[in-house]
Amino acid sequence: MRILLTIAELRAARAELLQRDATATLGLVPTMGALHEGHLSLIRAAKKRCRFVAVSIFVNPLQFGPSEDFSRYPRTFDEDCTLLLQEGVDLVFAPAAEEMVPANATTFIEVGGIGDRLDGRSRPGHFRGVTTIVGKLFHVIAPHAAFFGQKDAAQVAVLRAMVRDLNFDLELVVCPTVRESDGLALSSRNRYLSAEERTQALALFRALRSVASLSAEEKDAKVLQEHLRSCLEIAEGLRVDYAEVVHPRTLEAITTTNGGALVAAAVWVGKTRLIDNILLPLGNTP
Amino acid sequence: MRILLTIAELRAARAELLQRDATATLGLVPTMGALHEGHLSLIRAAKKRCRFVAVSIFVNPLQFGPSEDFSRYPRTFDEDCTLLLQEGVDLVFAPAAEEMVPANATTFIEVGGIGDRLDGRSRPGHFRGVTTIVGKLFHVIAPHAAFFGQKDAAQVAVLRAMVRDLNFDLELVVCPTVRESDGLALSSRNRYLSAEERTQALALFRALRSVASLSAEEKDAKVLQEHLRSCLEIAEGLRVDYAEVVHPRTLEAITTTNGGALVAAAVWVGKTRLIDNILLPLGNTP
């Protein structure tokens, strides 16, 4: 496993790796480090699909708002590298902030519409930061496939739109959310939770499951959305950032879930903002 | 020479071309058609530098404002292809508008700062249209080098910034402006000019040359800029869109031309907007 800190080093290492075999493919798993089983599931999916696997570790300053947790975001580089070595990763790209975001850079990639919904509405500029840096990573690493978790449903929708609209020549692979045995979706931010908050956080997935149960009978998206909000706010007493039942690709409001739906919520547990979601399949009209 | 109308066809043709020789390079000359000697000089530069050459012909709707000349922009596809065949071009990419700008696309590449100066100030949204489509062409054609004319000085500055900021893995090559024997910079829009306007249009280069002469003695950018404007407006009676002496890379105002300068102007000749520019070299302080 090679660890590369600069763009030039990464490009040289990539070229060396792939020149051995002209038909070899490279998979990329972009991360912000603080790796957990969710990341490892992406790496395993990449290893199944591609001959070589690159993982980027970069806490992207552009995707954090001024009052968000950029400075205290967990950084666990040594532990991350130990895990990546165990998984058989080929390249680790861990650039410094100045390498990826030089002071004079003024170019952004922005997905309009989708990028302003769900997390994009709650966190202005967030997805512009994500798409700009992911676009740069695609140019630097030139992967044949890139792997993202369904846990970040809005991010997945935004990146799908970016790849399609700008004709990036790669496959975007979305892998299922990985959960603890009690249902909590894995997230690097779970480290912020106290024991008590950890218990409260379970309410998020409980509410999503309740919507899924109800959706077997109820196909009205607005009714389901109201049910989701009331589960979170009234039954569970959580502060809701958003709670929506929307189209999984466009993140737009829908009237019925018969065509499939994304049920997504962001809530505050203490000072920690957590997100989770489930996909409702194409419904059988009763 | 192969003419490809869709992204899928272009990608297949590119792969076929380059698989013959793994070390071969591909040069791209992006155009809006209506080809003239300026375009041909770019193609010849590309042929010198790269094993294969691709030319795109696409009148990009995103870079025209609502009251601009998109619908009447000259389209001379058959003549263009005859010229490209003579030049020994390998691939011609001539997509339909829907192929490059599908109705549901909402993603843009935008260069802040530089993109809002000179033509970017006069033509809001123009460079966002240019960068988005050029970025897409880079992803579709994956050239090793791309060739642009210095005639479009602001475009060159914007694209340099885009390539640098987003780490596109290609070389951007800028070729000198090609002029008629009387000095008029070649432009597809020269076709719009009547005989009388064609004579008036010479005033643009005359004014630029006058600034160049003066700049041998005078290094104050503001004085030179005022001289340029007064040449165009008062001496030549042209309606000026912009007339500036700026930094050639950032397009920002400068105080002295000792570090080199871009002298650029856009003027209206009848209903036709023409642009031209000259570069002042690093000056010897007198």
C-alpha cells in the first residue's frame, strides 16, 4: 500500500500501478477518514469490482459551513491506514488542505436544483464543496468506478447528477447503508455521542422503519412525511432539521410513493446532527 | 476522418484510435464551426504536438445571452468538414444541442472572479456556458492537450484557471491570434460585416497598436487604458463595450505594465460585437 500526499505523487503512483496491465481498472473510495465499517464495505465492494483500489482521506473544508464541525471532525489517520492495509488497498491519497484547496482557486462545480434540497437546503454551500472536491479527485485519480454510501442519500443524488451532466467517464456505485446491530447507521459523527445520546439516536431509524411499515398501506407521500415528522418530533422528542419523503433521484416532492421514494431525515441529538434514510421500493398499488 | 454525432460514438472512436498505440497522444481543438485560418492554425499546432487530432464543432447555446446571435451564428458544416479533411484531422465531434445540453441537466462549472471580468462582465453567464461545455468536452474526448486562440484572451484566462483549479489532466496550449494582412483579427463573426463595417473594424487593431507603441515609454496602466478608450471612442468613433489594460492571467486591474499586460477591447461595429487584444511583454523599466 502506497500513501501519497501530493497530486503529482498520486498521479505517478497511479500510472505505475496501471501500466502493469492496460486492462486493469481502478476503484476509488473517497472518504474524510475516521473510517468505520461503512467505509470498509465500500472498499470491499470496490475490491470486488476493480483490480486496484484507491482511498482518499481528505477532510474537505469546502463542505463545512462556518459554524459547523470542521475543526473538531475526528482525524484518525494512523488507525485509518492500519484498516486500509488490512483491506488490501493499493493507494491512499491523503493531501493537505493547501494541496486540494489552494488560496487562489476560484472554480466551483455546482449542481443546481438537487444541490439545494435536503442537506443542501440546511447546509448552504455544502454540496458545492462536495462536488468541487469530488470532481477534483476524479480528475486527479481518474478512477473507472467510484463508491459512495446510500447513507448520504442527498449526496448520492447530487453526485449522480454531476457525473451525468458533466459526462465524467466513470461508474458511480452506491452501496447500502451499514448499521450497528441495533439499527444506528454508521457515521464518523457517532463518535460525538454520549452514552445517553447514543440511545436517543436510535429514534431516527425507528421513525424511518415506522414510515416503511405504514407505507405498505399508505401511498400518499404527504401523509407519510407528516407521520415521519410526528414520530421524530412528538413521539421521540428530537429536534428535526428535515424530514421528507421525496423522489430518490431528483429529491423533489412527490404525491405518491407508488414510483418508489426516499424517506430521509436529519435530526439533532444534542449538538450532533445525524442523517439517515430508507428507500421505499416501487409500490404495488393496493 | 471520422465524424461522430454522439458521445457514445465519439468515445468508441477515440478508444479505437488510441488502442493502436498506448503512447499516442490526442489533441483537441474545440470550435463552434464556421472555420477560418485561425482555427486551422490551432489544428496545425495540435498536429505538430499530438499523434491524433480531434476537432469539436458545437455552437454552444449556454454561452449565448438571450439577446445575442445564437440563432444566426454562421453554420457551415459541410465546408468545415472539407477543411478538416484537408488538414488531416482524425476525429470530428459534432453533437446535436440535446446531446450536449440535455433538458434535465443542472450542473455548471463556474470560475469566480476571472469569469466576471472583460467579456464575463459584458456577457453575464457567458463563461459559465463556456467552462461547462469545455469541461464536458474534456470528459468526453479526454485529450492530452487542448488548443485555444489568444484572440479570446479572457476565455483563455478563464480556461487556464478552470484547468488549474479542477486539476484537469491535460495541457492547455494557447496559440497566437491570426490576422488578415491588414491586421483584422480572424473571427467567425467577421462574416456579419458589410464592406463599410469591415473597414471600420480595422480601427480596433489600430488602437491596440497605438497602445503598444505608447507602452514603450509609458508604463502607467491607467494612462494606457485611457489612451485605448480615447483612440476607440474619440479618434475612431466606435461604441466601446470594454477597453482595458489588465493582468493577463487574472484579468485584474494593474497599476504598471512592467510585469506584462493584456490590452483588450470589445467594440460594436454596427450590430456586430468584435474583440481583439495584444499582450505587452515584461517591460524594461526605463
